[in-house]
Amino acid sequence: MSAAATTENKPAAPAIEKIKVKVDGREIEVPRLIADWSGKLTPTTMIQACELAKTEVPHYCWHPKLPVVGNCRMCLVEFGTPALGPDRKPVLNPDGTPKIAKSPRPAISCATPVSPGMEIYTKTPAVKQMREGVLESLLINHPLDCPICDQAGECKLQEYSVDYGQSASRFVEAKVHKPKAVDLGPRIMLDAERCILCTRCIRFTRDIAGDDALGIINRGSYNTIATFPGAPFDNNYTLNTVDVCPVGALTSKDFRFQMRAWFLKETKSVCTSCATGCNILIGSREEKIYRYTPRDNDAVNASWMCDAGRLNYKWIGRADRLQDVWVRGQKSSWPAAIRELADKLKQAPAGSVAIIASARQTNEELWLLAKLKARLGALSDAIPREGESDKLLVSADRNPNTNGARLTGICFTEMGINLVKIADGIASGKIKTLIVFGENIVKRAVAHDKLRERETISEVVDEHGITAELLGKLDALIVSDILPNETTRLAHFVLPGAAPAEKRGTFTSGKGRVQKFMKAVEAPGVARAEWEFLQELVHHVTGQNNGLTVESLFNQMAREVAAFNGLTWQALGDTGVTVQI
Amino acid sequence: MSFQATPQLEAEVNELISHYPVKRAASLMVLHAIQEQFGWISQEAVQWTAKKLDLQPINVFEILTFYPMLRQEPQGKYQIKVCRTLSCALGGAYELHHHFCAKLGLDAHKHGPQTTSDGKFTVEFVECLASCGTAPVMMVGEKFYEGVSHAKADEIMGGCK
Amino acid sequence: MAQEYKLILKHADEPGYTPDMECYLRHGGYQALKKALALPVKDLPDGKKLSGPEQIREDVKVSGLRGRGGAGFSCGLKWSFVDRKSGKPIYLICNADESEPGTFKDRQIIHKDPHQLIEGMIISCFANDVKLAYIYIRGEMPEGARILNQALKEARAKNFLGKNILGTGYDLEMHVHRGAGAYICGEETGLIESLEGKRPYPRIKPPYFPAILGLWMCPTIVNNVETLCNVKHIVTLSGAEFAKLGTPNNTGTRIVSLSGQVKRPGYYEIEVGKATLGELINDPKFGGGLREGRRLKAIIPGGSSSKVLKAGEKFKLKKKDAEGKEILVETDVLDLPYDFDSLAQAGTMSGSSAIIVMDDSVDIVGALANLSEFYAHESCGQCTPCREGSLWMNRTLQRLTHGEGRRQDADYLGKIADNIPGGRTICAFGEACSWPVQSFLAKFKDEFVAKGAADEARRAQSISGAAAGTSVAPVAPH
Ligand SMILES: Cc1cc2nc3c(=O)[nH]c(=O)nc-3n(C[C@H](O)[C@H](O)[C@H](O)COP(=O)(O)O)c2cc1C
Ligand code: SF4
Ligand code: SF4
Ligand code: SF4
Ligand code: FES
Ligand code: FES
């Protein structure tokens, strides 16, 4: 199996020779070689040249991130190459231009390499006729149930039929019937009648996910996508097959029949379920999130994401979200709470405050917390979150912003080693105020003395000694979180925060990719983006003004934090920038 | 039921695998070997084959379902394959197929192999058997018959005990 | 006067000739191999040296041998494309899938003279530095597979195969691989995939030309049984002598499979181009003519995939006149010399050299429906136009032969067929399945229209369509 193609940490590629070709009469220069799905340099194909020339060639089976199979025949084009005389020299037209010998046969543009001087014709009557023919063939056994199809609006069959098809089918024969609702696995349904047998799903799971679980059974017109009977299609990447499926044959059980795709607003964001930071689109409508889908980023996730990350959004819409500001068990307001907190913190003796942040917070938020830390002489740390990594995308680090926490100085290289000190400080009465962001610290606490028996630090980081009992000793427990939990229930101050989908900000991925994400939906109630109230708090406590927008905060942070020097919010673009970590 | 490979089959399969630098290439030959011994290829046999060849079961299932000679369920004791294609059809293959079906109580218009209720015969129309000059032709099991008249057909059936 | 010329089948049908090694050796077997292995390095006038294998390859080019599998591509040229610099092993596969309807010539060689094939293969392997070769035989020839396995065993025992063959230091192993009922395994890249243990989906070319990226992505030669047998005779005779057989550019002999409605169906080996279609059908030495009272209607000249020829059709054939000038000569279909080039000029092909003869008792629509069913059954289904088109054509034709025709079906059918060939599909099956339809329609359109019209008329009188023509056999029972 091969990992997703990324441009990450690659040595500078050697300069690639350019060649000139013509696409529909327009001359362009294209590189002779282009990285294929596996990252290997291979001869540039016609379809790639056409893409570079901004000429659309309709295609089904071709996918830039998958091996080429050339089975759908939708991308057929006509072409010519410079004619050679008997002396193997180019034959010239009277005007001195090279004479082009048009090939008598068409070629699939997805698999045919370009050569110098080649002319590609994508708009001739013959090409048009071939496309119509392929479309007509694909439609003859297709159920044409677009009105109830989940892919409607994102279906290449629908789209190309409008763009390249002919209006009426001549087909009068009985259609081939195939299974309509096949349970392929826990997350995927197959409608074999809608399938156009492009094999993208097979190639994805075999060549990208490394799970050779899908195949085609039977023969000819009866060909059908299938798993081996009794072997469900179940790996952590199955839902990508829904994305690569050009028609509505594969559907996500999670998204099926939920919402028409064209009603969804799509917001550029980043997955927060591990340190990889897969780029995603959040599909939402009327402040409700319906799905996550991967967004291309060759430096991070190619075009993929894992199923676990993709489905990890439901909690955002939970009814029991924290929606109000609470101060000592009473509903309060942001101005009142922030004022009281600022006063409290300003008066706190050095070293009497500790901060436990979350590596799920954004760079900006962590940086603002670091400012408080500096002003208060506070101990700080964050909570590590470990799982198993895999060969494709998933990182063992299940925090999206461990590097942000490190680079902003919230924690040390080894996250969690300060937790023992913080527990000690609370136990000894030195630490009176604890600020906790986005972590239900009580959940993983182990009784203090028991923890002492553990030998190594690394055991301690996962389980710390900050128990509910210990928290009871504090004068002030200030907690910001999104969902209620044991820690928020113990808190004196509860500050309702926003899910990443509800705010803007940046994360620094496990590989040092600084990536921004946009706001898809509104936070419920008075819940606010943490950076918003944190910058108010920092302003009140330190007197600094770091800006009122996430852009200005980021730009200021970039000036102050060495690793981010030189970055600007704008320069991050949609796919981020890699920094030295 | 679970699939039990006999030592003899194991040995045969190991020999077959040795014919190829890549194990997977032995798939088709292994399936033939299994079918020769058991008469058909069960899902368990597919799993066994996949394991033997370091493949996923779907890899084997994909080819099992492609080739009509490979069977996914038990077949009649005698498998009659009548060539259907043009030269044989010109030589009376349809009538011959009809003759078998009529004699054995099968439906001549049905597609695919059909087995008699007593499990003795499976009758099937197949494509050109590469003996078009002696049409109509047919096979019973691995035996080949040429220029089959209806009388000869009866004789062949009679010979199937 | 045309006559048989037995080169490949010289001994096969002699009384007492058996497929075993002893018999083959008694008839001069493996002498060509010995000669090939012993070829001394040859000094060329320009100072270059030609090794034995290079000399054989050269000689195969000189012989003009064209592939006997269907496409008629120059064997010498095919071998010259083999990537010999890749450092990867080179494989050779004998295509013994013989599945093109109408064809039954390879069967004769395999069953009756397997050692001839094996000798031809060993020489071809030696010539191409092949160390491992396969014979891909169709699944429906279990007896053939057994005979070949036995022959291979005998050849190993005599050290014609195995390590250090006859002390020359050359190693070669060879195995039989059986198909399981799929015409598409005859297409060389489908065959390769099948051999690799995958679904026999033909590969896209580019990039997967067998000579460069064939079996296991290594350079691979795929040749037909008869082609490989010919290599033995080229070594025996020399390329130049071989080229004297047959006609220019159509050298050697071919085994013609003759079937359908002639008195003497069977296989006949002729010098290529030295007999006409008419002679093959009517000459008492060959087909012996049609059955009493019957007239010729149509000829499928090169296996079911070739375009049909109609009785009485005339073609303009290029010929050289007395002064060597090229002229066009009007030629009746029966006077077409049976070779690659003449049939190509007649808009069809000699393909697998299988002639299917149809007389005037044949229902032409039924005959096409029969072939169409074959193609619908055999399409691998990988690429769109063929997968859907082959079934669509068949459904239409079955409707037409079951009394449900329409007047416009001939045009309808033609449009479907036109969407398949001409490079739109991955492999030549696209052409194979659409050419019969296109050519039947082009030449017998009136019969298709009449059938549709009759069905319409009958339906208009609300007579059940099933009342007529339920038989799907292309001929009325006789
Ligand atoms: C659909 C299809 C089926 C074919 N079947 C056969 C076959 O059964 N036997 C054969 O020798 N060649 C067959 N061929 C031709 C092979 O692809 C290939 O050209 C041939 O084996 C090359 O051998 P030759 O050059 O010796 O003729 C078939 C081709 C196609 C497109
Ligand atoms: S299910 Fe979708 S991706 Fe898979 S082969 Fe069918 S159309 Fe292609
Ligand atoms: S790999 Fe990580 S970042 Fe990517 S989708 Fe999965 S959990 Fe999210
Ligand atoms: S043309 Fe037909 S047989 Fe050939 S690859 Fe395409 S679907 Fe398969
Ligand atoms: S995109 Fe399917 S053949 Fe090129
Ligand atoms: S058509 Fe029956 S053997 Fe060829």
C-alpha cells in the first residue's frame, strides 16, 4: 500500500522539461512528466494537458489520485502528431508550420501521453458523438431515479448528460436489473443499478486504503461491485469511496436521505480529530451540520480523510451544549464574568494560578492563554490524547494542535509533564486558581497517591492526579468548555465556548502545517469563540490590545512567536503553510 | 459446511503454485483442481484458496463469478454441454439442446445450466467449442462428442449410468 | 488448381500417427530445435556478429510469417518490439484459447501433434531469451491440456526442456495454464490478466503493450499455436524458403477451418492465397459445394468477428498487370484469394482463417442474433461501449427473432453498433462484436426491415407475437 501523495518533506524536484502541445488550437507548454497517483513522475497525459489548458474533458473513471484504468471511455478525444517524412524529419506545410497527421483512431485522454507538437481536439463532431454514445450506453441500464438519488447535484452522470448528452434515449429494451440497496458495510450502501463500473471505489480501497475488499463479480452487463459474501466493507476509510463515486451508487448511511447536496453551504475547514489536520468541507444548512467531506490538500491528506474524523461532528449539535455563562452556579453575562475574572486574575499573586489548556484549541487561543500565563507566572500544560496511528492518515496524536500548544509555550515538548506539578501545587495550597480550557480533567484523574507509585513520566502524562477532590481545594476553578461534564459541574466560572466549526482560527498539524479554518455555523446561545473572550480577558488583565479580529490576532501572533514569523492570515491561503517545528 | 482439502489436493495445489513466480497466478488452476475434486467451488473453498495464495477472498470470488465453467453450486453427475454458436446452430444445435431438455424434463428456453431433479444431469448451452466442422458438438463432462444426431444423443444419455 | 499443402498438418492425420514423443521423433521431430540450438555465431559483412537467437529472429522476419491468431501481424516485427534492455525476464505465452466461433485448427495441432507446438515454442523461446513460458489453453479442452502436459513431461525427460537443454546451457520451463470458458481470454492482454489470476480484463494500450509491460509487467510475447508451429518450419526450411510458400506478403500455409452449410466441412491447410474462397467452398477437395438444391447466401470469411460477405458481391482488387503496374480488377467474392491482404481489400479479414458458409435456407436475422448472443455473453464488461452495446444489440436481435420487431430496428441496431468500434473500446472485442452487426445490416438490410415490418403487421392484426418464430435457431428445423 502506498501513503497518500503529499508534497510534504520532499526534496526539491529536479526541473522538468516542458513540451509544447496544442489543445483545440491553443498552444500551451506542459511539463513532460507529472506526478501520478502514487507520487511517481510519469509522462503527462492528454487529460492533464487539457486541464492545464483549462479545457474540460469529461471523465468518469479517471481520478488524479487513483491508478489509471481507462474503462469508462468518456474522455475519448481526437488528436494528431507532427507528420514525419520517409527521412523521419517533420513534414512542413507550405507556410512552414509542421504538418499534423491526424490519428485515424481516437484515444482516451486519461491514459495517452502527450508528445511534442501534439494537437488535441476535444470539440470535434466525432468527439461529441463519442461522448454522446458513451453517455447513452451508461444510461441504458441506469434507473434514472435522480429525484430520489442522494448524489443528485453532485452526479457526474447527471451533469454530463446535460452538458454532453442527447435529449432522448433510443433504448427500448428491458433494463438489466441489479441489487438496489446492498449493505456493503457499516457505513456504506450500494445501489448496483446506479453504478457505472468505473472501479474508482475498488482502486481507492485497494491502492490507497490498502484494504483489497471490493471487487467486481459476474461478467459483462451483469458486472456488479461487491464484497466477498459475509466480509463487510469496513475500514477507517470507506466513506472516501462515496466521495470518489462519480454517481449515486455508493452512499453514506450517515448522510443518506438527510439533505439534498445543493442545499448545503460548504465551509472550508480542518478536521480536529487528530494531528494530521485533514482539510475538509463542512456541509451545513440553517446552522446544522450535515456532513464533513475531505478537501484536496496534497501536502496533508491528498483527497481523503478517515471515517472516524468524518463522522465526528454530531456532538456539535447536541441539545445539552453549554449555552450560558455561569458564575458560582448562577447564570451570568459575558461582561460581568470577564470583568470579575480580570479583577481576580490581576490580583492573583504570582504562581497562584495554573492553566490547563487544550491542544484542541486554536493557535490564537493558546497564544492568548500563554499571554495570561506570562503575566500571572502560571504553570501551564495541556492534556495529551493518544491513539493508534495507521499507514495512511491517522496520527497517534489525537489532538489537532499539539504543535500549537508547544510553539506558543503552553506546554513542553512532552505534553502533560506539568500536570503533576499542578496537582502538587493545588494539594499544597500554593495554587488557588485553576483555568481549564476544553478538557474534562477530572475524567482521567487518578488518586494522587496512587499516581506516585507509577514509575515513569510517560505513564503520568495520560493520567494525572488532578481529581475532583483536589479541585475542591481551589478558590476559583475557571472552566471553558463546549459540552457539560464533571469538570464544568465543579467550576466556579463556566464560559461556554465554540466548536471549531463555529469559529475561525488556525491549527498547527503534527507535521507543522499551519492551517486555517472558517466558521460554518453559529454557536448556540451565548457561547462564543474562545479567542474572542480570551482577547478581552487578556486585554483587561495585561492591558495589551492584540486586535479584535482573528486575522489581526494571527498576524500579531506571527510576529511574536518565532515559529510563525513571517506568516500572515492571508498568506495561509486555503491549504496552509508548513513551518519548522 | 467447512472446506477440507485432502492431502492430495494440497500437494496438487502446491505443485501448481510452483509453476508461477507470483502465487496469485495459480488461482484459476487451483479452482480447477478444487472443482475436479468436489464438483463445485464453495465459499469456504474460495476462502481456502485465498489463504493459500495470500489473497483476499474477493480476489478469488471475482474470478469464480467470471468464468462460466467454474460452478458455485453442486452440479448433476453428468454435465451435458451443447454448443450453441452459429456453425453448430446451423447444424441443428438448438434442436439437439431441445431434445435433451425434452427428454430430461428441462426448459429449453431457460438460460444457464439446469439440473434434473434427480441430480443426474446438468444440461447447458455453451458457446463455440472449437469443433465447428463436425457440428453439432457437445461434451459430457470432459468427453467430447461430434456430429451428434438425436439417436446418438440418446445413446450418449443411455451410457450415463 | 488449388490444392492442400500440408506443412503443419503434414503428419497429423496420417494413419498411425500418435501424439507421443517417440512418434514425433520418428518423423524427424526436434531436429529443428537441435539445429537452432547449434547455430554458430554468424559474421556479417559489416563486422557485426549475429548470435544464434538473433539469426532466428532475423529469419522469422525474412520468412514474412504473419500471426495466425487473428490480426495477421508480422511475427518478426512483434518480436522486434520486445524490450530486451529492461533487465526483466521475458515471457512467452502460446495463445491456445481458440475461441473465435468457426475456428478449430489449433485443436488439431494440440490433439494430434503437440510436440510440434512445443518444439516451435522452445525455438521461439530460445530465440527470444525466454526462460519461462506458458501455454494458455481454453478450459473446454481438458483433453488437449492433458495431452500437452504429457508432451511437456516427455520433452523434459528428453531434456528438450528444463535446465541446460541438450548441454547448451540454455534453461527453459513451460507450463500449461487452463482457461475456464471465456472468449476474452484469447485477447492477448486479457489472457495475460487471466494468467496472472485476475479477471481477464484487457489492458489499455498505451501503456501496457505486452512487448514492454506484459505478464507481471515484464516484456511478453503472445503468439498463436499455429504461428509458433510455423517457427519450427522456418528454422527447418530457412526464412527465405518459407517465404516462397504462399504469396508475397502472405507467406506460408494456413489451416482453414471450414464450417456451416457445405458438404465437406473440415480443416484444410493451404498455401496462403493459393486457393480462392470459391475453391475452398466448392472444390471437391475442400468444401465440396453446398447441399443439394441450395444456393450460397453469405460467407463469414475469418471467424465470427469478420465482416460477412454476400454471395455475388464484387470487389475491386489491386493486382499487378503484365508490366508490373498496379491495376484494379473486379473480382467476385468467390474469386477472392484466401489470404490476409485480399480479404482486407474486400473490407473484411481472414482473421482466424475460419470460414462459415450460409446457404439460402438461413434466416439472416437469426444468424446475426445467434452471433450477437455470443458477444453479449462474452464481453468482459470492462468498458462502457462494449459492455452495454453488446447486450443492447443482443436484446434487440432477440426481440427481432421473437416476433417483436419494428420496422426501424435495422437503423436502431446500426446506430448502436456504430457506437462501439473504431478505437472507442479498450480491446478489439469492440470491433469483433459490432462488425458482424454492421456488415449484416449493410448487406442484408432488407431482410431486417422486412422482419420488423412483418412483426408490426402481425401485431397490428393483434395476432400474438409469440405465434411466429419462437425458434431462435437461425435455420428452420430440417
Ligand atoms: C476478442 C479477441 C479474441 C481473440 N481470441 C484469440 C484466440 O482465441 N486465439 C488466438 O490465437 N488469438 C486470439 N486473439 C488475438 C490475440 O489477441 C493475439 O493477437 C494473438 O494471440 C497474437 O498471436 P499471433 O500474432 O501469433 O496471431 C483474439 C483477439 C481478440 C481481440
Ligand atoms: S460504485 Fe461508484 S465508484 Fe464504484 S464502480 Fe460503481 S460508479 Fe464507480
Ligand atoms: S486522519 Fe485525523 S485529521 Fe484526518 S480525518 Fe482522520 S482524524 Fe481527522
Ligand atoms: S471492448 Fe469489450 S471485451 Fe474489450 S475490454 Fe471493453 S468490455 Fe471488455
Ligand atoms: S476517464 Fe474513463 S477512460 Fe478516460
Ligand atoms: S460453433 Fe459449435 S463448435 Fe464452433
